[in-house]
Amino acid sequence: MNHAVDAVTPLNPEEALRAELDRIRQRGWACTVEELETGLNTVAAPVRGADSSVVAGLSASGPSYRLGTESFPELAKKLQAGADEISSQLGYYRSQKPPSDG
């Protein structure tokens, strides 16, 4: 990362947060499991600009009884496809290597 982690949630000490950010970068999508609100899950994929930087995110949220963790990978593929389409409209092409944050 180019900057220090200023704040972390009470459930994620800095080391765990950095490890999670590494996992997110490797798989290309992020998720929350009832972290922001009890009973709410979210999956998100990055939208990149022409310079490869993340300029937005495309996400889907739902109640945990309908959006269970087992559905995350399939939903993430759909979100990634949508985010890639938006990214390409912004001038980004997947063959570009995203900038390193670390």
C-alpha cells in the first residue's frame, strides 16, 4: 500500500486486514459477510479506469438467507464481467497490469 492503514474495523486487526486485501487482489473481487449489518452480505468487483486504477466498484447486496456465501463465486463472475465491460468503456483492457498497492 502507498499509505498507512488509518482505521480498521474492530473485527479486523491490521495484519488480518492486509491479508484479506491480498486475497481480494488475487481473486479479483471482495465480499462482506454480515460485517456492515447483521443479515446483509455483499459481493463487489472493481471498475478500472484507463490508467488501471480502481475508479469505482460494482456490487450486489442481499439478505444472508438469500445471498449465502456459497453463491459468492458465481455472483462474483457476473459482477466481474459487468465491471470489465464498464472498465473497457473507460479505456481499460484486462491485459493491462493493475498498479501495485504495496
